[in-house]
Amino acid sequence: MTEFAGEWVRGIAGAALICAAATALTPKGKVKNVLKLLCGIVLIIAMLNPILKQDIPNMSMDISQYRKQADEIIGKSKEKENSLSRTIIEDELETYILDKAESLNAPLQSVEVSVKWGDEGCWYPYEVRLEADIPEREKYLISNSIEAELGVPNDRQYWSSYEG
């Protein structure tokens, strides 16, 4: 396909150069007007000739290959976008939980949020892993806050003690 495009551009450029030279060398008058008309026809032929010579089945096959490659590229970019948005959402949720715990005077050592793709077409928080060495009362407050604000039930919140 690139060979076709290159050949086409070279043909048009060559015809344009010849027409420009002929027009520049021709004196003003009726002859120049006729020459301009002929140059226009030559340029049209130069533009159409490669298309008429092109093997149409091969051209359609080239186009279908380009379309297939474009679809693959689009698919890969959507996967990357999806992965990136997932990572951003997980990071934002982790930061939110850490800030919430800090506001309750119950600092957490680490938080890991896992998200899942929902039927609504978006990511939602699915489970949370928390590491902290805090009293049960603060764990209860944080756990209830996570369930109420993020929708992650207690049975998908996994607590472990900090050993540092």
C-alpha cells in the first residue's frame, strides 16, 4: 500500500513539474490557455492512472489488513486504558481509606484495595486488605466506614496485625 501511495505521489509530482515548466516557457495568449487546459488533463490522468492500474482485489486486501491492524491497536489501547484506570481507582481508594483512618486517629500501616469490573461498565471496590496494630474499636469504626462509604462488606475486609 505504501508503494502504491509513493508511486502515485511521484507520478503527480512529475506531471506537475512538467506542466509548470511548460506553462512558464509559453508566452501569454491563446496558446498558454490551451496549454493550461492540457496540463489540467495531464494532471487528472496522472492522478487517476495508478488507481486504474491498481489491482483492486489486492488493494482491498491491503485495506483489510490495515483495518485489522488498526483494530488490534485500538484493542490494546483500550486494555491499557482499562488497566490504568483500574490502578488509579485502586490508588485513590487506598488513599481515601488511609486518610479516613487518620481522621479517626487510627493510623493504618498499609491498605490494599482490589476492584472488580461491574455490570454497569465501571470499576467498583470489591475487597480490602488492611494492616494495622490498633484497638478493636477503631477497627470497627474503619470497617463500618468502608462498608458504608465504599460498599465493601465486612466479610471482604481482611485485617492483619502490623509486625514492624
